[in-house]
Amino acid sequence: MFASPPLDVGRRDSAKQKEIIRTVFAGMGWRTPELLAALGPADDLFFNTISRARVPNWSVGRVALVGDASGGTSIGGMGTGSAIVGAYVLTGELHRSGSDYAGAFQRYQALIAPYAGPSAKNGESSGRFLAPRTAFGLMVRNRLMSFKPMNDWMVAEAGRTGTGIELPDYGI
């Protein structure tokens, strides 16, 4: 990971993405030169941003968003969990509503938004922590990530985030 201003690179432009990675990590020690050399023939590169979209309405017409697309929990954790819980509630509300999908979508968002919100809030600071913009920030991140009490605290915090929901029994 690395911090940068917005980059002008196409989603499928792996040659440009590799060039950016080589530039960002050039001159670093340890095994970086070996890793950068292996980047050349790689055809499975994942290059993306740490970002969050705030979507006030999780549905439009007959389309509803679930998981990270709706609650924006992404890198802060609970993305998969919120997607599973959201899919369960959305399915249940659609089942319960008959043909009133708009009402089902509203009830789904009302039930899931308070659950997904704390995870999304935690995710807003995760990107800044994981991809610091200064050498000092990088040193602090690396020290904290290798400090067992800090790791234990982060795991405990992740366990407390996103657990406050009483799931309806839809009987399906």
C-alpha cells in the first residue's frame, strides 16, 4: 500500500499500474527489488484505491445495494459480515413484502444502516493508518503493527464493531 493523490490510470491498464508500483517502491531495501522484478510477468495484479462512497439511498427502482456497496464498510472490517447479514435481511424483507419491493428496500436499509455504520466509521481512518503519507507515519504504523498488545486491541475492537443487531426470524 502507498499513499498518493488521485492517479490517472485505467482500471485495466496493468502496464501503467506496474510502472506506478515500480516508481513508488524503487530504491527500497529488503526483498523489494526481487518483488518488483517478479511484477513484470504477473497477470493477476490487483491495483485499487482505499476509498468509501457514502450512498444515502441503498436502492433505486428495483435495484438494491448490499455489503460494501451500501454501508461502505470496506477496509475497516466487517465487509463480508455486513454483506451476509444484509443479504439475509434483504431477502427476508422481500419475502415478507410480497410485491412491495420499495417497502422491503426501506425496511432493509433501516435495519442494516445502524449495524453497518460503526464499521464504516472505523474504516474511514484505516486507510490513513495503513498507507501513511510520511516516513514517520510509516515507522509508527510498522511499530504498532508489530506490537502484540496493539494487535490484540485491534482484534478486540474489530470483534466489538458490527455486532449490535437483532436479526428478524423470517421463517424461510
